[in-house]
Amino acid sequence: MSVKLLISGTVLLLIGAGLPFAMVISILESTFLFNFLAAISSVLGLIVGFIGIVEVYQNNKDDKY
């Protein structure tokens, strides 16, 4: 489960970085929807990735002791 969280967090962070980049180089038009999706996906990616990292740490901590 934690690997899925890390992958989905990474994908969300990449979307959150890729959308504004595509808007800056004029591939996508800068609209409220794209700006909102970029901001939300970046924040959600950070949260989901952090939860995945915590789960990996807790699983490895239990295995060592």
C-alpha cells in the first residue's frame, strides 16, 4: 500500500509542476481550472507522498526490532 501511495504522490506532484510549466510555455491556456488543478494536485501529492513515506518508515521500523 505504501508503494502505491508514493507512486501516486509522485504523479500528483509531477502534474502539479507540469501544468504550470505547460502554461508558461504556452502549450495550455492559463485558465482558472488549470491553475486550480495544478495547486490542488501539488498539495495532494505532497500530503499523499508524506503519508507513504511515514508508512514505509513504520514498516521498516517494525522489521528491524
